[in-house]
Amino acid sequence: MRLLTWLLGLPLAVVATVFAVANRQDVRFDLWPLPFGVDVAAYLAVLGPLALGLVMGAVLVWLSGTGARLRARADRRRAESLERQLAAAVKPAP
């Protein structure tokens, strides 16, 4: 799994770096209802929303798994309790 991460992550990092170096010029974003705008580098205008979407998607996936994690924790506690009860019931009498 670690090798797969390096095989996919390293080329993506190189592509993002080359893209950032090639697109350093400023782009002006006018915030329409407001009377001012923002000057940002072109690579930030592209890679920023991409990174934001990645983080938001990861948070949503993590939140959607909350129910399954809670059920797994309750099942683990129940299994440990049953194992203790079984060990106490099978315990040989002196």
C-alpha cells in the first residue's frame, strides 16, 4: 500500500509543482456584490479549490462512516462482555 501511495503521489506532486511554476502570473477575482477584488496567483486559483474539494470530500466521507464506527464499537464492547461471561462460566471449580 505504501508503494502504491508513492507511485501515485510522487507523479501528482511533480505535475502540481510544474503547473504552479508555469502559472505564477496574477489573476484578479472581482467579488461581484462587494466593491473590491482579490489578486491571486493563477495556480492558486486552480489548485486551491481542488484542495478544498478534496478536504471537504474527506470530511464528508469520515462523517458518513460515524454510524458504522459507533455500531462497531458497541459490538466490540458486547463481544468483550460475552467473552468475560463465558470465561467466568467455564472457569473450573476448585
